[in-house]
Amino acid sequence: MDEAETSNIFYVPTPSLPSITPPDSYDRFRSQSVPLIIDNGSSNLRFGFSTSASPQSSPNVIAKYKERKFNQSLLLFGDAIDTESGAKSQGKTPWEGDVLLNFDAMEHALDYAFVRLGIDAEGIDHPVLMTERLCSPLHSRALTSELMFEQYSVPSLTYCVDSVMSFYHNNKPISGSTFSADGLVVSFNTASTSVIPILNGKGVLSHAKRIPWGTQQSTEYLLKLIQLKYSSFPTRVTSVQASWMLHNFCSFATDYPAVLRSLKIPVNMRAAERIIQFPFAIPVIEEKTEEELTRIAEKRKEQGKKLQELAAKSRMEKLAKKENDLRYLTDLKEGKSENKREWMHVLQVEGFDDDAALDETIRKLEVDVKRARKKDLDGQDDVIEEPSFPLIDVPDADLDEEGIKEKKKQKLMKAGFDARARARREKEKEREEKEAEERREEGERENNFDDWAARLRREQETIMNKIKERGRRKAALSDRKSAAAQARMKNIASLAADERVSKKKRKAGAEDMFGADDEDWQIYRKLNAAAVSSDEEDEFNQLRIIESKLLMYDPTFTAQHTHASITSQRSALISAFRPQYEEGDIEGSARIHLNTERWRVCETYFSPGMAGVDSAGLGEVLQSILARFTEAEKARLVKNVFITGGPSQFPGLQERLYGTLRPILPPEMHLGDIVRAADPSLDAWKGMASFANTDEFHQVGVTAEEYQEWGAERIKRWWGGNCNSAV
Amino acid sequence: MPPKGTTRKKAANDGSTTHTPTLSEQLSYLHSPRPFKNPNYTKNTNRRTKNLKTVLGQEREKERVERERRRQERDSQAMDIDEVKKELVEVNEEISTYLSIEAPPSVLPQRHYCDITGLEAPYTDPRTGLRYHDKSVYELIKNLSPSAAKDYLAARGVNPVVR
């Protein structure tokens, strides 16, 4: 099993620090109006001159951070934020989903771009081609235009839609002719997915649709799923790690229900899982060496001995004191003078009431001393000698008052002594009985093993059934509407009713006779559902005894048959879904198993309802868009289905789209293969660059004068741009 | 005035020279000169960055106003009633804003997937509302705490009101 798993285990990558590269040289571009291309993406900012082969690309995040160590304020962009751990929390992006909102951040991002390009002239003297979102809100466009024209003094600014440009790049017309391809562009972006039909080289933007589900939402969904599945995971899973997992392990299922049906079987689920190993820390167990252990043991022994010596000494002291007292008192007794009053006085000084008390004390002391002596000598309790009760047999009439008192005392003592002796005898009898029983059982076991085993198993089953019944009864009581709960309420009501006795009986003079019969009180046991009755504990004890006997002697009864393991058994499915590692397995508990999540997350593109987003999925949107065109146009559209954008690199996407489109089209219509952009992330920029080098580019931009006249929101209508507020 | 013809040096570490610049300081471009910025342009610093809700609300307003305006324009220009209708249709088609592009809610019947495992879920637990795949998953659900059950439901987008 280990070999198969090691190929499945992947380690979370550690982030690497960015390297420093000097900014570009500006010399090549100075005083030439080479178009400047900026692909302003929600996740990455790509910028460069149109004559460059590929853009510089960096995550579109700004962080203004004041470093604590040297008290420096820093302005970091993109990857550089990884160098400062505190800067990550301060990161701001200009985009919020699909809408450009934060213009401070936008300004800083553009500053970075121009600094990297090495621009040192006053003002940007290049026509700029920038991307904006499909039908971007006018507010965003207005502020961007304002920034570009007023802050950076660009001569002209053109907006375009990135996916259309990517499509252009992959379906480039022969040089000289105008762009007139047809196709259906499915663009996967960070916070949305859009479908744009293109006819005759012009985007029919009124029929385009945007689904508010993109990489950002998918990553959040995956993170949520992992957090739900591993609620007690030792380390925190960050969204960066979640997006790494999304990119590497998730794919589209061509037929999602079929995939689910196969995963239902635990074996398949196990085979399809990917194990992600998170870093973990092995706690250092201080292993004391052998010497240390022996040293500690010796120390403890010494301490014990010292204590024992102390105890012995104190005992000796007490004994000596008692002996002294005894001697003193006996001397006193012997030196008793004839004068009674003097004797009484002496006694009272000592604290005794009369002669008898003195004698008592002396006797007690003697016994104590003797016992202590004996203990010291041989450390055993001496045999309880039967004390003598001489006065009991003597009839009352013969004794005087004192004697009667003595007799009563002695009777009590004898009764106590007899009771104790009886108890002792009973205990011994019980022990003998138990031994006899055990011997019998052993005999039975040896002679007739099967019967004995069968008998014990039956007992175990009955006890387990009783426990289950009890559990079921408890569950039924907790449910308000169950029959048991309603019966209980009826009982309570009848107990509390004022009319407990029927009218006839009351007339006859009978009163409420509840409690006369002992069985009546049993009703309170039933009512009090919360009490854990002692019966349960007895049952568990019995069960344990039986199981231990069976485990010892019956080879076929294993630990799996015990009650404990049966109740805590987890089904094979759950263990395949979320394997449990043992308590001490630190490496195992820092693992995440991805099985159903691999397809579940990508499936949300086709039904966002799974994740709570109330929107049509990709398949439905495609269907509704195609429905608005005529048959001829539809045919032209589906001949060339084009997918672009970073997330289009998920495996399985093309097959899935083909499988979604094929059923909704008439069978004779030719559905071309789904084409993916040659370079999904950079093709938009490349398309823009190649477009900027054509003549058409200069006709579609908004110049500075036009900006002054129209304001920031108007743009010129052309095939690659938006058409809201367009001239 | 920055000298022309020289390549821009890296963002220099100005000020303190008591320590070698760290990596992050070298990457910071806070102090790099930006001559391309127009010093005369003062950004309206009082303007707050509007949040998404206000921006979308503005868009909606603008769209409504625009539609009204166009309708009135067509009304005043059109002679024929049929022409008006056709042009209205055209007008409505042409206006495409950020909000109109948004995909409509789904009309297909929803498939039930298990909230815990992700497999198909024919059953629903009446107490918590979670969908589950089979009885072993149900055992798991029975032992969930109410907050955990609520988290599962929130992942699906169902936010139960206080029960």
C-alpha cells in the first residue's frame, strides 16, 4: 500500500523569493511613438511595447508597507510582496472582482509598469492600448481615462476586450485584409467567465453573456470544502495553497454523474485520490539515557527509604512515650495510699474519674505497647483473640448496679464481635463459591468448548441488544413528536391531574391511593429520561467481563467482535473519503486527501448553483446565446469555438465543452473541435501587440483632444472594443 | 530634470546608509523618480474610492436614464407606429451594459449533491437540511454540531434563518 501511495503524495511548495532585474532600457523607444500595450488583468498585469515579443507580467497587487526593522516605508508590487511577510496583508488590488475600483492602486501599478519600462521622459509619448472588461462599468472607464490622459499625458488611448484580442491573435487574417473571422469565444477570467459571439470579425456584444464565476470563486470554494472536511487540521490552509491545489489537481469531468457513480465505490475513490502533505513538526521527545533513568530510580528509592526511617523513628518515640506513661501510671497505682480522699485527689489531678477509669487506661496502654512491640518484631497482625465476656452468663439478679452496666456493655461488645465474625464467614463462603463456579466453568470450557462459547456469545448479543434498545429509546424521547415522548407527556399530565380518582370512587369516600403499592413509584423512572440509571453501568460491566473471557479463550472471537469496535465502525466509504490516521501519527494528520473535490470544484463552472451562486452555468448560457441567432449564423459560430484565459488550461475542459455543445445542436451541424489559445495567458497581449502594429489601430483610439471634448466615458466603436457609451 | 540618454538606475536606497538594503527595499520603487507624471494634475483626494455596490447602482441608474432618453428620441422622430416598435427593439438590443451582460438565473432543475462527500444525494436530513449520499454519511451528520451543519449549508449558499 505504501508504494502506491508514495506516487500520490505531493508536497505543498514553499514560495520562492523573487529576483531583482534591472528595468529595461528606454533607448530603443525614445521619441518613437511605439504603441504601449497594457493588459490590465484582475490577476496579472502584463505590459510592454508592441514591438516586444512578450510582455512583462506580474501579479496585479500593490502593498504600501512600513517596515518595522529599519523603519522604512516600502512600495512593493506583485511578486515582490512575498519578500515581506507583513506586506501580504496590506496588499491591495485595483480590481474588485471584475470592476476596477481602487484607483490609487491602479496608479501605483501603472507607475510600476512605466518604471520597469524605463520611461524617463516627461509624460508618456506613446499611444496606449489597454484592456477593459466586457461592458465595463462607465465609472471604471472614466477614472482610468482620467488617469491616463491627465496624469500621464498619453496622446491617445484605446480600449479593447482581452478575449477578442486573443481570438484575433489565433485567427489572424492574411496581412492587409480586415479581420473577418467568425467564432464563439469562451473567456475564462479571474472573477468571471464570459461567452462572446463574433461574426464577421465584429463582436456581437449585445448577445454576450457573463457568468460571475471564475478562478477566484473556485479557489474560495475549494478552500471552504477543505476546511469543512478537515475541520481540525493542525495548520491553516491559505488561499495561495488552495489555488496551487486547484491548478494542479482539479480537472473537468466529461460526464460528472458518471464520475460520481464510479467514485461511489470506495476502491475507486481510493485510487482517484491525491494526497497533499503539509509540513509538520515532530515533537522532540526528550529521551533520557539509561544512566539518567537509573539515577532517577535510585534517587526515588533513597527518598522512600528516608521516609521509612522517619516513620520508624516516630513510632519508636511514640512507643517509648507510651511505655513511660504506663510505668508512671502503674507506679502511681502501686503507690496508692490508703487514704481514699488523697487517692481521689491524685486521680483527679491525673485526669481520671475513678479507679476503674485508671485501670482502663492502664490496660489500653498495655495492649498498645504489646501490639507495637509485636509489630516491630515480626510485623504481623496478631490473631484476633476472642475477648472474654464473663458477665453475660451471670443472671441479672446476682449483680449490683455497676455489674448490670458492665453486663450491658459486654453484651453489646459480644453482639458486635459476633456480627463481625459472621460477616467474615460469609465472605469466605462467597469466595469459595466463586472459586467453585470458576472451576466449573473451566471444566465446562475444557470439555464442551463449543457450547460454552455459544452460550457466552448469546449473552453478549442480548446485552448488546439491550444497550441498543436503550439508546433507541433515548433517541426517541429526545424527538418531540415520537410516540415515546407523547406517552411520557401523557403520564406526566395524568400524574399532575387534579382528578386522579374517578368521580364514583370519590363519592364512595376513596382517596388517591397512589403510592400504596410499591410498583406505583416505578412511573417516575420512566418519566425521568435524563437519569443515567445504574442498570446501564451494570450491563456494560457484564458485557466487558463476558468479552474478556471470550477474547481469552475463544480463538474465533477477535477484537472486532467486541461491542466497542462495532459501535465505532466507520463505513468503508467514509474511510475512503476521509481516511483517519491514528492519534500519534503527526505526519498523517497533516495530510489532505482530495478525491471528490477534484471534479466538484470544476463542475461549478457548469452549475454555479452547487456553490450557492444563483446563475446559469456555462452549458445553459451557451445554449441561450446560440438560440438568439439564426441557423446560418449558428453554423458559422460553432465551426470555430475558441477558449482562452488562464483557467482554460484545466484538463478535460475541451472534451466537456464538446460534450455540452453537441447535444444542443442539430445533428447535421458541424461542430468544430474546441480550440484553445496557443498561449492562454499571454495571447491577449500578443493579439493586442500585433493589432497595434496595423494601420487600423490609429483610427480607433480616443485622442487627447477628443477626450477633452467628450469626457472620459466615450469611446469609439470598433470590433474589438465595448459598445456601451460608444460613438 | 533627469538627464536624457542614460538608463534609469535601479531604485536607490536613499537616506540611511547604515545597513545593506534588504531584498524588499531593493524591490521597492517608492523612491524611484517618475518624470512621466504630470505634477500639475492634482487628484481629487477627497474622492473616496467608491465600493462595488455604489458603482453598480450608478450603472443601473445610467442605463435607465439612457433607455428613457432613447425612447423619447424615437418617439419624437418616428412617424409610423410600426417603425417605432422596430426601432425600440433595436434600441433595447443595442444597449448592453455591465449589468445586462450578466447571465440569468438557471432554469434547469438542480441536481442534488451530497454536502459532505460530493456524491449524488437522493436524501435530505429533515433536522438540518443537509443532503447526504447514504446511511453511513447520515451517521456522520447525526453527530455534527449545529454550527458545523450551518457551515456545510453556507457552502451550498443556503443560509438558514435562526431556528
